[in-house]
Amino acid sequence: MEMDRHRKDAKALRRDVERGDPDATARALRVLGDRTRERFRLSDAQHVVAVELGYASWPRLRAASDGRIAAADPGPPPVELVEFGRTYVPGDPVRLRVVTRRFPEVDDGGGAVARAGRPPGWLPVATRVARELDVNVNRAGVLSLPVVPCGPGREAIVARVAEASVILFGELLELGESS
């Protein structure tokens, strides 16, 4: 059954976040924000999985799976992970997500912030870097850009987000050292 797969995914996510896996932590941060760092229980992992699948909550996902409610929520947008050849440090590649919707969006999943941490004053630094490099940044530190038909194209967007992520990582490390 499909719910069995979702349960296993949630358990794996919880385990990976507890181990400090940066990709799993970025996934959780994207949905739960800073609450991820305070505590991360199985119910939190289930919520992350449900939201990633396009549902408001784990109970809504379960109800749709059981047929108790119409699966009116859209399915998950296809997600492709891309490595662009840039690294934060040797052996730690920048991994970007390309989320396909009506217009695709490229994001770093908060990779720079997950790796460098959140020293005091990190958000203004992230905002400045994003503004200087013409990318978007949210309050969780996820750098992103949409890929629109009249824009520079997917490869250029991937390159810009990867570059911004590496620069933000470096600036956050410097900020942390000066604190």
C-alpha cells in the first residue's frame, strides 16, 4: 500500500535528520523552519512528507489514501536533484532541486545555511547576497529562482542559484568566525 511507503519515508527522514544529514535537514527546515532544530519527532517527519506530497497534513494524506476524502489536493510536483559541479567544501557538492510546476523553480534547499549554520545576523547577510546575485531567499535561508519562458533558461538559473549558494555559505562562515 502507498501509505506504507510514506510511513517508511517519514521514518527515514527522521533518522536522517537526527544523524545530521544536510539534505534531510534542509527538507525539514523548508517545511517546519527553525522548529526543526528544537525537536524533530516522527510526527514532524510525517508532516514534512505530507506537505511535500501536496497535502496540508499527515491526517489529510492518510484520509485521501484511505478514500475517506477526495484526493483534491494536487500530487507532488516532480522534483529533480541536480549537481552543478560546484562544492561548498571539497567532497560536498552543491545539490539543487528543480521543482516542476507550471513554471519550474530551482532552489538550493537551504544547503548553504544548513552547512554554515545561523550565526547572529545571518538573515541580513543572506538577504544582501540574494539581492546582489538576483536570487530569492526565504526566512529559512533557501535560495531560489523560477525558470520562466521569457527568462535566461534553466541552465543559467541553475548556475546562478549554485553560485549564490556557494557565496552565501562562505559569507556565513566568515560571519560565524567574526561572532
